[in-house]
Amino acid sequence: MGAATQPRGDDRLTEQLTTLAVRYLGDDCPSDELDRLVQLCSSELQARIGETLSAGLTADQIREFGRLAEADDEAAGLAFLNRNLPRFYEVVAVHQRRLLRDVRRRFVLMAAARIHAPREAAAEDAPADRLSAAPVLDTVRVDGETAT
């Protein structure tokens, strides 16, 4: 499969985040929280990828790519990436795995804290049977750094 025909990463990211949310939060995860999680993670993924890829470009190449992005010329943008950054899809895959790992880790920590928290404290924060994606949303940071 050629680089220009790779599947869209944002669709895959949405699918994987949805799977994580259902696994750790249950089927009743509010759609607005899930949408916000997907949006935040997509933005974070773009920032991580952009930082990595821009380190391998000259200032002129960065300006050229910026013009292509502003023109919303996907075909020209893909041609630019294939020509100047042949490892683009590999970089995307690596950062996507790392971001999903960071989100999964946060979900696991939330679940563990909930299990070990006194029952009264858990009752004050959320219904006893449900966790929220909100704490995960607040901890996704550039370079995988999380605020705790």
C-alpha cells in the first residue's frame, strides 16, 4: 500500500479512544465527554507529530507546508510529506501508540484509585458504578506529560 493511500489516522484514533472509554468507563460514557476526549487527543496528537516532523525540516520547507495546509490541498500536502518526510506514517503511528498508552494509563490509575478509595469519598465524586472521562481530559499534555 502506498503512503498516499494509508488509512486516516483520526478515524482509527477515534475508534481506539472509544474502545478505551467503553472499557474503563462503561457503555454509558456521555457522548459529549467522549467527543471532547477525541478532540483533545486529536489536537495533542497533531502537536506531537508536528513537533517531531518539523525538527527534520528547513524553515523554507515549514513555510511551504504551512501554505499547503492553509490552502487545504490534501493531495499536495501528502506529496510534500512523501517527498520530504518519507517516515511520516511511521512517526504518526508511534505518536498515536504513545498517546493511547498515556490515556490508557490514566484510565487505569483512575480505576485503581476508585477501587482503593473509601466508599464515602467515591460517593461524593461520582455515582458508585461510574467513572468519568473528565479527569483524563485534564491530564493529556504535550510530550505525554500528565498533571497529577
